[in-house]
Amino acid sequence: MLADPFNMNFHYDDRMREVPDNRDEMEQGIEVLVRRNSAMEQNCTDWVKMNGLIGAYYRVLGKLNESESTLKETIKIAQQLGLTKYVFINQLRLAHTYQWQEKFTLSNSLFDVLLDL
């Protein structure tokens, strides 16, 4: 696992939102992922994969501004590298973050673009 030995698992609440099984461990796990990712070159697929995952975990923790900025950065680098698959994946993650931020116009328009793809 990427953030061993920390519990990065989550479950869904009654609003169908991800909730960490152990918030403290997920936060510690994110710190490990951020350190590992900062040691990598930004111009590689592994960096893009890891950074997108970090952005998704930030959303699960409710750190929505961090999620949004991390995912936007990931999308930008993935576009520069021509990693179409990871652009799509992280735009989907960003659309979910927009939903959680109640930025419904942004989330809906991004979901529409993704549906067309």
C-alpha cells in the first residue's frame, strides 16, 4: 500500500460521501504521500498518479481547498505530459470536490464535459 502502515480506508455516510475510517491515520498517511511525492520529478506518470490520490484524500478529509488546488495542479501537469487518462480521472475527482464545495455550476459543467468524453 502507498501509505503503509496508516489506515487510508473510508466508508460512505448517509449522504453518500466518503468518510475516513480513521481520520488521524489518514492525515498521517497523506503526510507520507506528500513527502514521497515531493521527492519525485513532476514530469512523470507516478507523480501524477500520487498527486491525484492526495487530492482525493484531501476531499475525503474535508480539506476542500487543498483538494481543489492539488487536483488542478495534477490536471495541469497531466495535460502537459499528454496523460489523457489521468486528466480525465482527476477532472472527475475535481468535479466531486466542486460538489462538496457546493460549486454546483462548476461541478455540473465539468461532469457534462466528462460525459461527452
